Amino acid sequence: MQITRHPPVKTSLEPSNHPYLTGPWTPLHEEVDVAELPVIEGEIPADIDGIYLRNTENQVHQPLGRHHPFDGDSMIHQVNISGGKASYRNRFVRTHCFEAEQIAGRSLWGGLMDPAGTSQRPGFGAHGSLKDTGSTDIIVHAGIAYATLYQCGEAWMLDPVTLANLGKAPWGPLDGISAHPKVDEETGEMMFFNYSKHAPFMHYGVVDRTGKLVHYIPVALPGPRLPHDMAITKNWSILNDMPLFWDTELLTRDIHAARLHDGIPTRFALIPRHGSPQDIRWFEASPTYVLHWTNAWEEGDEVILEGYHQSKPMPDPLPEMGRYSHMMAYVDEHSFQSRLHRWRFNLKTGETREERLSEKIVEFGMINPKFAMKKSRYVWSTTTRPGWFLFNGYVRHDTETGEEQVFRLPEGVYASESPMIPRKSASSSAAVGGQVTPSSSAAVGEQETPSSSEAIGREDSGYLITFLIDENSGTSECAILDASDIAKGPICRLALPHKICSGTHSVWVEHDQLRRDAAIAQSARAQAVAC
């Protein structure tokens, strides 16, 4: 493997036994390029032609306080696949805060669990004291990759092909942008929201396919809230107001402690994509908290929304984790008990109906992107190691039949959020990829259900792509699974040049989409010159 190494970043991080600074969460500080990744087993499916981007938290400097896993600096990992070959590169996102700490040679901001006054400089986002890391989400819109922070920082731009840092989005509003904006590839629009501690407490906006902010409205809430995700349909954008938010009394003392407020329902705001505040339709549902939605669509008089309902949004501490007992519970899906769920909003009657779609503890799901904003049948969720924020397998849900197919990684091997790549040529044998022979490696998993038949040509015809962290060998890989038959494990594995750090979100973008985006941008520039 021929590796090009870039100048190292400055780091002041000291050895630690912190659960989220060690093991699969050990920060990575080197930036490299690899022109071609070696194939360990199988072969890269011939019809895969695009880029996989993964955002990770990599703490660079010694924390000023207790450290939360979501405090780390953003590093984007990329695998670029075309013609049966794959390249790799990784880069830190050079936010203003990252650059300031590089100059200082130390941490300047406290983290999510630290008391007011820990930060040595004014902070950013809804919290107000945190570093803007951009380390939560990564999406691609109009040919630009955007790294965003869940607490509403700036939207940090990168070239999705070269990972060159392009600075902050020029259209970014004063209150920032939350993680999880949504892109409609058909119209080229990107919908986003933000939230804050001052009235009206939330805003909603639309950015067009040229990167221009074309719509921005207030969404009035009763007080500060902590929304995390949004959803879109062809005509509606869906925001939420949930009963898990900062304790109002403690907030007056600058203490940011989230708690579940009894007697307050979950509320959903349905906003016409370019609608005004007066057009918002509010729907009530059972109290819960939801981190992530998987899809939403329109069906007759109803808008259907799917995501992960939490049965215990305010989980009990995990006493075996000692001083980290609260933190470990709040990032542990088995503690807050997230399950795949469906909400139906009736636009005629104003009623909400709900139904549980799975009893398994799952989260961080993906769908076939060709079915975004359309009625979809399949969801690919991740499972986690109990007590930890570590993905240890997948469930493929068939929401029509209730059938669930499960793949478990070997003990000590952890996955990343894994986009679904639709198969382009269902009739091509090369598109299916090579079958990996079972071994003791990370390619082997526990097959809990039989392989699905009739996968070719269906909504579930395609692949899952992921990064694996193998604590047994101290290595990382890029792995590809058959989305219609995940139980057999990876069909292809590629060696990465180093062990990566775990993190949160990822995205897949097709090269065809990037070419379309480039053509639109070139046309827009030509029109601007002509004018």
C-alpha cells in the first residue's frame, strides 16, 4: 500500500483511560492519501461508482474538563470507488475553532459535560459555550460536502472528491445550522433548521441548487428545545418539539441539563417547503425523543414518518461505569431503548396514529436513496454493544412483512453508519460481487436468519458500505455487504492504512450526481457572467 502522509497536526492529548478516548474511540491524528486500497477478500462490485464519506470525532488536544464523545474534532474519511478500484483519504475539518486551538497548541473550549466557565473563549451554537467542531453530520449538496454540528454551528464545506477545506457556508444564518439538513436531489434543494435559547427558538430554511439561501422563516416554540433531526416529503418539511429539553430553572444558572418534562406531548410541525409560519400544521403524539428519522412520504390525506422512538428518553445511569455512568447511559441505545416506529399524520382530521415496526433495539438507519420521500419498504439499522455507542451489527427490516434479517460482527469489531448503494445493473453478475469465504476475520458474523431470496431487482437490491474497526487486530477496513442478504456478511473487504476512530454519520454520493452538480454550477456561473 503506497501511502502519502501529510504534515501532522499539533496535539497535546495525553494517555488516558477515558472510555471514549481509548479502544475504538482512540483519536487518529494523521492525514493520508492512498491511491489504491488493497483488497483483502472478495472483489469490489463493478457497478459501484461513487464516494463514501464518514464523519468522526477525533479529540486533538487534552480536554479542559470531563470530555464527551461528541466533543471531538471532525475528521472526514473518504473511500472513492470506480471501475472496481478504491482510493482513500482523510482530512480534519479546519473550523475556526480547530485552527484557533492549533495556534494555541491546547484546548480552548470545554465540552458538553463541563460546567459554565470551563471554556476560555466564547462558544458557539445553541449551547453557547461549546467548540464548533462540525463533527456530527456529513452530507453532499450541489457538489459540496457539508460537515455540521448537532448544536448548530456553521456549515463547513469540503470538496467531496479531494476533501479540500472550503471554509464555512456563505449563506449560513446567524443561529447556525443543525446537523441533518435534508437534500432533494430532484429539485436540488437543501432544507435545514436551527435552534437556540432565544425566541422564537427555531428557524427553518431552504438553500437552492446553486447554494443560495432562498427561504428562511421562524418556527415559534414555547421555549428552548433540543431537536436533532428533520424529515422531508415532496411537499412538506417536518420539524419537531419534544419533551426532552434543558431544565428551564437550571438554564437560568447556565447549567445545561436535559430532562424529560412530564405532561408535555411530542409535537410535529409540518411546513410546506416554501411556506410561511402561518402555514405550519401542528400534530401531537405520545411523549418520546427521536434522534433520527429514516424516511417520510405522502399517501392520500396522510403524511407518513418513520424513525426511532425512544421508550426511555431519560435513561437510568449505568452504575458499573463509575464517574461516566450518566454519559454512558445517554449514548447507549439499550438504555434509552430506541426502536423503529411509524407516525401517520392525517391532514384532514389533524389526528396522529402511531405503530411500532420492530421490537429490536436499533438506530442509525438507512434506506435505498431512490425511495427517499416515497413509500419505502426496507430499512437497514445498526445494532450496538450494550452500554456503549459502538455499532456491532445490522438489521434489515422489511416493514411490510415484519421479517428481520440480522448480521452480527465478531466480538471486538465495530462498524460505521452504512449508506445503502442501489444496484445499477441487477442483471450483471459482476454487480453482485465476490462471496467471501468464512474465516476468523472481521468478514465473519453470526447468521441469525436465512438469506433472503428474490433480492435482485427489488428495493433492497444493492449494497451497504461501511468502515470496520477491529480491536482484535488494531486495524480498520472498508467493507461492502449485499443489502438483500446481509446475513452472509461482507462480500468485499479493503484494508485501510490505519485504525480509524469511531464517530457518527456518513453519506454516499454517486459520481453521476457530482457530474450533474458540476454542470449546473458551470451553467449558473456562465449565466452570472452574461448578466
